[in-house]
Amino acid sequence: MEYIDTLKTINTNELKTQMFDAAHDATETFIRDVLKGEDAFSCGFAWVNIDPKFKGNTKDGKAERKVIKDLGFELDYTGKRFSLWNPSKSYFQNIDCKEAGARAAAKVLESVGFDAYANSRLD
């Protein structure tokens, strides 16, 4: 099945739940196993980016962007990518646990064909 055909069959609510659950689980595992429950070390932010595969003014591009927006992503400052900040919804300030959540969310999105990847920056 081609990417655009897959997008048309995606249940965005289920995919969003899978993405957030994976991010939350990865973050909580990192907090428990590495940080030992303590908010320590470097502080920062993490998010997931999606690079659309189609131009926005095409039929396929409009369909792709609708799914991306339904997942909760917003157009970033470049006007080309879509971003979702802190997909794990963690209140920890540690950048590493937030990165773990962003990577897990990106992996779920990649499994259905999105060009998704995690990104972060120190505060």
C-alpha cells in the first residue's frame, strides 16, 4: 500500500493514542531507570517534527496535512515542517527523558510512513 493510501485509512485518534502512549512510556521508563525518579541533570525541550512528502497545494498534500494536523501537529517557524512539542507531556525538566519520549513518538509515526524525527534543545 502506498503512503498516501495508508494516510487515507489511518484512524488519527488511534494513532495519536499510540504516539502519546509510546512517548509517555519511554519517558517514564527513563525517569525510573536512569534518573531514579529525580529530576536532575540538563534542562531542555524536545519535540517531534514531520516533514510532509507532498506540496501543500496538491490534492495529496492537502490530505497529508489534514492527517498531520489531526494528530496535533502545528506548522513550525520554517513554514515547511510540522512540530509537536513534548509528546510525553512530562513535567520533568530533564532533556534526556523528554528526548526519549520524542524518539518513541517519532518511531510510531515512522511505522505508518511519515518522515518523522525527534529534535531537542537545551534551555
